[in-house]
Amino acid sequence: MSSAAPGPAAPPAEFRIADPLPTGTLLLEASAGTGKTWAIAALVTRFVAEGHARLEDLLVVTFGRAASAELKDRVRERLVEAEAVLAGLVAAPAGDELLTLLVDGDEEERSARRRRLRRAIGQFDEATITTTHGFCHAVLRSLGTTGDVEPGSALVEDDLDIVDDVVSDLYLRAVGRGATPPFTPEEARTLGRKAVEDPAAHLLPTDAEADSVPDLRRRFAAAVREESGRRRLAARTLSYDDLLQRLADALEPHDSPARTVMRDRWKIVLVDEFQDTDPVQWRILERAFVGHGTIVLVGDPKQAIYAFRGGDVSTYLQAAAVAQERRTLVLNHRSDAPLVASVDALLHGTALGDPEIVVRPARAALEGTRLVDPAHPQPFRLRVLTRADADVATDKAVPVAAARSRIAQDVASEIAALLHGEATYDPGDGPRAVLPGDVAVLVERHAEADLVQEALTRIGIAAVRGGGSDVLQSPAAAHWHTVLAAMDAPHRSGLVRAAALGPFFGYSAARLAATDGESV
């Protein structure tokens, strides 16, 4: 008798702040714009207001100092707003489920909630809202010698210089012995960095034939890992990876003092941007808290497929396996309803990287549309570059360079039509004509951004580059270099005249020609 293969798992239920507060481990899925930060701030406020925990009993973790600072501000704003509503100073905004819930109840309960919130606001500096590395450092310091942190050690954000030096030294040493490794110096550096980035990762294969390429690669990686650790120890420096690994090691024994310290210190843990958690970070969270308190993991599983930004599919799936409950945030506060519906129609149910990571349906908080374009009422369009568009024969492939150039021209043409047509945009204070600053163009490569900017400039539309371009390669940097060079060597008339012609002094060629060198 055969049985049918199991179908896809049912989608998680929608998360509502008015539902019973989570206990155990909750995995909260959230797409872009669905209010991850709002949910975390609301949960903190409710845990505190209802007396489930004091603010100092909560650990709120995110990735990056800027993100933790923003999250801290949002949590404090939410606490202050809730206290003001309970005090009767302001009315709860319509549709705010958290505040509606908190003002429900008798006078005694509302007074108790306000008292708890007021205490939390007064002692807000005691809140632990920090980065993963920040709380790891604090725990290791509190453990003293048990935490394996040398007194006086310095925390450095990036220790790649040490790793690269070790790679170079080991590579040159091998060359000097007449045993040049069977990989390039660049490959050696990549290999060494990967070995050091995850010190707990097993280096394989261990059973390769002696002196074969796999064996030599493994031995080289192991040597880099060992020597890098020795040099960091000698230099009394700690990298962020060192912090994570040392705390993970300290937490490994079941009777570890670190486990006791962390569980006694924090009863409830909320982790923002959980999809960016790496295996070592997850080991720390799992060993310390899973099964011993409330832990809420908030993140977008779809972003776990992006390894370049630290995402880790296997780590996310490991967390999903131990979570007692999974919920999802479905209300998109960022995009208009027609666009949300169009994207959902295109991607609904798509598995990304794993059958467990699926594009979930979303609803838009804004029912209308802020951009109205009579020429193109559809909010989502796909445009195709055909061979005919590129003047290429039907049996030939479109050259990449030609395709990119044509696409950039097409993008510029579409933007021009939008700006010069009858389209209107409502930023919240009424519809108006669409402005160049309302338009953003996303590209994959810097070279493509250059092409789009050039195409827009040719038709008279101002465009600025954003993102990761190197400021030292910008025209502004060149102007500064010219001025500084002239100041450093004022006796060199060529440098001085070049600076005078630049934007800082604004000399024209005619004015400069009519001026003697001394007055310049």
C-alpha cells in the first residue's frame, strides 16, 4: 500500500500583537516593509507593560551599530507613547492594536501598566539593545577568566590584515622550500580567510591522499587558522569572530557558567534580522536560551539565500526546526496595494533556496496608489529587449555591451515619459507632478549605473549616483587633491593655476591668462 508524498507545509499563521504573548521559541517571518522593527518594539512594550518582564530582563539583538541605535530609539518611543496614552495625555491612534490592547482593562490594571512603563522609561539606559558582538563581549567580560578573554585585550573590527600577512608568509615559506602550493596567492588568501571566518568549521577532506591538491589545501587552511590565532593572541587583539567563537566555546558544556550567567541575566530574547545570523551566532543563542526562556527570532527567510550579505540558509532552517511556533507579518506598510498584488501574482509560492523558504502572500496597508500614470496604469511592467530592438539578426545573440547600452537608453526614455507626461505622485500631502527625485533606478553593477546616468544626462535629466561608488575616485576628490597639492607646493605655478581653474576658486581661462602668477 503506497502513501502520497507529503505536500508543502501549511503557511504560518499571521502574527497579531493582540494575540497571547509568545513563550518558548517563536520564528517570526517578515518580508520587507511589513514592520519588523514595529513588531519588536511592540513586543518589548507589551512584555514590560503587562508585567511579564522588566526592561532589564530583555535582550534585544540586531546586526550593526546603526541598526541597534535605531532600534533603541524606536523601542523608547513606543514605551513613551504607550505611557502617555495610559496617562490620558494623548488618545490612542485609530487602528493601533497595541495601544488599544493596553488601555483595555480596569483602572487598577491600567495604572499598573503605566507604572511599569514609567519605571522602564526612567531606567532605559539599563536596557540591553545591542549588536551580537556587543552582548558577546559583555558576557565574556562578566565571566572573567572563565570567559577566556585576556585582560587588556583590544577589540578590533577587522583582523584581515593579520590573516593576509599569515597567508603571505606561509605561501612564501613554501615557495622558499621549493614546494610552491598548487594554487595562486589570491586563491590562498581566499582559502585562508574562509578558514578563519568560521573557526568551528571542519576542514575537509581529512582522508585525501597525502600531498594531493585537496590535502595541501586543507593543510594550508589549517596552518593559516592556527598561526592567525597565535598572532592575535600575541598582539592581545580580539576580532569579532574571536568573540563569537570564544563565547560559543564557553557555552558548550551543559553545566557551563556562561549558560547560567546568560539565563539569569535575560529572560526574554528578541533577535532582529535573524536571517543574517551565521552558524556560530546561532550556536550561542541556541545553547544559551532555547528551552530556557522566551526567544523571538524575527527575519526575512527569503534574504537568507544572500550569502554575500551574511545570509545562511542552513542556519535559518536549523532555527525553524527547533521553533515551537512560526508566525508571519503579512501587512506591507511600504508599497501600494496594486504593486503588492502584482508582485504576489508573479512570485507567490516560489521556493527560494529550499522548499521551506517560500514567498508568502502579503497585504498592503495602503489600498490606493500614490503614483497615477494614465499612460501606464499598471504598477508592474516587464520590458523585453528583442534582437530587432538591438538591430541584431534573428540567428545571432545580442552582444552584452550593446544590450546594456540599449537597456540604459530605454530606462532613460521611460523616466522622461514619466516626468514629462500627465503622471502624478502623492507623497502624503496631495498629488503633484512627478519629480526626478521621486525616481530610483536599481542596477546590478556600477558600470550599469554609469550607463543609466549618462543616458539621463544626455536628455537633460539630472541624476546622482548613490551607493557604493568610491568617493576617492569622484570628481570632488580630484578637485580636493588639486587644491591640496597646490597648497603643499605653492611655488609650482602649474599646480596653482590648476587649482584656480577648479570649482573652489572659479577662475575662467581668460581671467587666469590675464593674471600674473604672483596674484594667483
